[in-house]
Amino acid sequence: MDMTPEFIMLAFTLILALVQIGAAGMARTAELGAKWNAGPRDAAVPPPGKLAGRLMRAQSNLFETLPIFAAAVIMAHIAGKDGQLTFVGTHLYFFGRLIYLPLYAFGVPYIRSLVWLVAAAGLVMILAALFV
């Protein structure tokens, strides 16, 4: 059985989530060192620097909507609601989230928020498909 375009976008989004975990972790390790990363991390640590903080917040932001996205894609498929809305919605969500990451990392205001809205609109489209 071939994967649907929506499931392919979900798979790419899961890969993006792993990339974001790695990027935030590497940035934090660059600040605190490999010894901190390999240790138990019991002691208090300073707040993250600009880049690590931005990457950590971008990761957290993705993780706020990723469960909703995954559930909506799976529900739409099971319900037989795959179609134009889910196709466009999954693409808007994935590419919005993909573009959002560097915009956040480089501290680009306003455009970052507009890109977030594009991803959110994609998510709404997938949810809407469940009811049409």
C-alpha cells in the first residue's frame, strides 16, 4: 500500500521534529559543553543563549500543534476524508513549519508570525475536512 500525500507530509513533519530536537540540543551543548550534555544535568544551568533559546522555543512551538496535526491527518484518512482540503492543509502545515524554524532561529519578527499563521491555516483545513 502506498502512502498518501498527507501521510508523506506527516512523515516529513516527524523528521522535522527530530531535526528541531537535534538543533536545539546541539546549540545548548555548544553553550554548556559536552560534559554537561553527557552528565546527569542535576545542577542548575544558566538560561539558554539567543540561538539555543530560539531553537528551543521553536521546538516547543512545533510540539504544541504536532499532536493535533498527526491526529487530524490520521482521523481524516481513517474516515475517508482525504482530499483537496487535507492535501493542501498538510502541505501548508509542513512547509509553514519548515520555514518557521530558520525565521525563528534568526530572530525575524512579523514574517515569522505570518508563516505561523499559514501553518495554522493548514491545520484548520485538515480539521475542517473532517466535517465536510
